[in-house]
Amino acid sequence: MLTVPSARGIALAAGADLTRPVLVVDIGAHLTVVVLLGDGDVTDTRRTALGTGDLDGTTPRAARRSGGRGGRGAGGR
């Protein structure tokens, strides 16, 4: 069995050049993870307990009406 850090797997799937520094940002519903890859290895990571679920009351009205990324058109409720 081969295990690969999820950030590296995401970068590989996106076709990123892992010989250069790559910043991977995973924004979930309740958690945001930022990972810095250097030569394909995890060199730094940060997590915060904020995610898309925290945007509900702060999304500008125009974005909600137009179905923009911050509104219901982006997989919201």
C-alpha cells in the first residue's frame, strides 16, 4: 500500500509541477487547510476552523442573486 498526503495527491491530479513550490488550499464546509509543497514534499501546513459554512450570513446580496461562487449556485443549500 502506498499512502500519499492529500495535498500532494490534489496537486498531482491538477497537473501541478511538483519540482516548483506549490500552494494547495482546501476549503471545506467547516475547515480550511493550506499546505505548501516543496519538491513534492509537505514543507508547511496551516489549518483554521473556518470554511464555506461560515459565509452564509456574510455573502453579498448581489452574489446570492446571481448564483455567484459565494451564493446558492455554488452547491449551497
